Amino acid sequence: MLARQIVVGFGIALIFPLMIYYGVATFHPAPKWNDYVTNKPPLPATATAEERNERAEQNRLQGERFREAARSFGRAVLMVAAPLGLIAIILGSLIGMHAIGTGLIAGGILAVGWGYYGYWSHLDDWLRFVSLVCGFAVLLFVAYRMVPFLPKAAGRE
């Protein structure tokens, strides 16, 4: 029975962040490199410096457009994954069924982490700090709620 609970919890922990990611990707498709960057044949050895500079500028602009699309997608994933992940962590601490609760807590942590992974470098430091404080507070709440209070030691009151 314990093995089943572990497998169910593990499955929830894996599927939950994937569900969030592909839910976002359904409405805000993830950028694909080939949609932004075209493969061009190499310049001939006789190409002028102007032609090389023009090609380099084209490549830079294409890469910049892709990075902007990736940043937009990362922001969308973060805006969905962070709140849903925190909600899953809280709900997991409130649900009495250990397999589901543990799966939601682990899945929520993974979802929050995955959401931040794609957008972390674009966040301001103050927003990083505030979001980490929120996540830390939620985890402290869960830990406080889940850990039973220690019984009073004999002779101490």
C-alpha cells in the first residue's frame, strides 16, 4: 500500500508542472527557433566585409526576436505556474490523503521552480526577493502545519 501511495504522489508531482506548462503553451505557444531564425547558406569566401556585416546583423536581429518571444513565453509560464504552484503546496498540506497531499506539495514546488527557471534572468532583484519570501513563507506554513508539536518532556512544564 505504501508503494502505491509513493507512486501516486510521484506521478502527481511530475504531471502537475507538465500540465501547467502545456496548458500555457496551448494558449501562448512556446517559440520555436526555426520560426525566428532562417538557415542560410554560408557566405562564399569572396564575400565582402559589408556582406559579412549585413549577415551578422540579420542573425543578431533574428536571435533578438527569438529571445524576446522566449521571454514573453517565460513570463506567461511564470504568471501561471507560480500562483498555481503555491496553491498546490497549500492544498497539499490541507489534504489528509498522504499520497495526494505529498504529490501536490512536490508538484507545486516543481511548478514554481519551473516557472521561475525560464524567466529568472529577466526579473528585477526586488521581485526575486519578494517572490522568494512568499514561497518561503508558504513552505514554512506547510512545515508548521504538518509537523506535530513535540510532547512536553516529563517533569518540564
